[in-house]
Amino acid sequence: MKSCLSHAIYFYNLYSFLLPTHILLLNLRTIPSTAKYIPERFSLTYSLLHPIPMPMRKLSPTVLKRFENYLRQRNCSWNTVSTYIKTVRSVYHRAVDRKYIRYVPRLFEHVYTGTRADRKKALEASDISSLVRETERSLQGGTLPNTQQRTRIFFVLMFMLRGIPFVDLAYLHKRDLQGNVLSYRRRKTGRALTVSLTPEAMQMVRMVANRNPDSPYLFPILQSEEGTEAAYREYQSALRGFNQRLAVLRQCLGMQSALSTYAARHTWATMAYHCEIHPGIISEAMGHSSITVTETYLKPFSNRKIDEANQRVISFVRSGACTV
């Protein structure tokens, strides 16, 4: 118990200090992918104790390691640990840039900040193919879609827009779509992207577009002004609701693959890889900050291709077809 409390003290002290600093430095509500982690972590140990905030200058490899151990004791996956540690690192680097604290070399060297691609998030080719065909067929009726049809249309549209993240979809403005060309910036990386929509994708947009003439948003996902707390809360609620509807859709369709907002993005990257599109082009298409990020999407499939190549080599040798 003493050990757990010790980890909790480090954990809570760290975030009770970093929370307001992070909001000040990064304006977290404009970065939902980062902001969503703070309230959860801030409340984890509040019921245990009321600690004194720890100055950021006392951040050390020992503190970070205990933080990592604490997360693992709570059965957090390594990817979750990495996300939390990288959030701390992001705050730390910005504090250094603004000369609030001095730089400490190799501070994060002994804690995990990588990405493990040990869980498949992409749909099977047969599943995404069936979803696309059925969705396009349903458009021919011309009637307004029901809730389940809208869920399917939004998912397929995310896939057709090169795996656009749900957060970027939610914050799209009407002005971002000119003709059949969509131009927007990734909210996570700031990368500018331009996507030419197919006639089918344009028809899907029209089916689920925002019909409120006073709203700036392309889709009726958000109502509040961008950058406000209300808009952020609406986004979080919409994300949860959409993932819940995707889970219901998966059951109705009897799909083996998991359906989530992540699945559309991972599926596009995976299908592009199977089409032998170079990872560099996939990276540009998805607006990744670097090709290294793209490679984490593709790693499981790269390993499978290597295994298949190995089997082909072994079979070739066993057949006696090779000569030295």
C-alpha cells in the first residue's frame, strides 16, 4: 500500500502542477487528441490524497520512471503509457522553449515513448469492400438516411477521404469544400491537406451535410463556436456516440473486424499498402508528421509480407529449382 501511495503521490503531484501549465502553453482545447488525457489522469488519485504541487524543475528520470510504473500497475497498455509520457514531454519541451526551466539532457531516455503495433485496427479487405458497395448502393434511393445508414455513410466517407480522423471531420467548415475539392488542416499536426472527392463521396457529403444555413460546419456534428469549451465537450460526446453506433453496426452486419473511428484511418493505410503504394506517399496522403508514424500503421502487415517471402524462399529451395 505504501508503494502504491508513493506512486500516486508522484503521479498526482506531477499533474497537479502540469495541468494549468499545459492549458496555458498549448491551449489544449484546440488539440483534442492531447486534451482528452488530462482530466482523466488528473482525477485518478484525487480521492487518495491531497498533495502539494511539485515544481516542474524537480521533474527527474526517477519521477518519470515511478510515473511509468504507476501506469503499468493500473494495467495500462504500453501504448497508453507512451501517450501519457509524451504528453508530459510535450509540456516539458515547451516550458524549456519559454525558458521557464532549464533543459535536462536525456530526461525521458529510460521511459517508454514508442508505439507498439501489436493490435490490428484495420478492417479486412472483404469487410471494407462490402461496406463501400452496400453504402453506395443505398445512395441510389435518394431518401434521407436513418441513423444506422448515416453511421455507415460517415464511416465510408472517412475512409474515402483518405482515412480522415473524426476530429478533423467534425471541425470541417463549409468553406473547406469548393466544388469537389476539400482543403483542410490536420488539427493534430497542422499539415495542409487537399482531397479530390469522387462523385460517390460527393453524394455521401450531400446526404449527411449540415442543413442549418447559419452553421459554419460542413456536417451537423458540432454546434458551438470552434475553440470553446462547449465545442470540445460536443466533440467528445459525438466521438463516443459515433463509436457506440459503429459497434451496433458491426453487430448488425455480423462483421469480424472491429469498427471504430480509428478503423477507417488504419484501413485506408492498409489498403494503400496492399495496393503497393509507397509508404512515403501514404504518409503524405494521411498528413502524418513523418513517415515513421506511417510505418507504425503498416508494421504488422510488413512483417506478414516478410514471412510470406520467407515461405516462398523456403519452398523454392525445397523444390530444387535453385542452383549455386
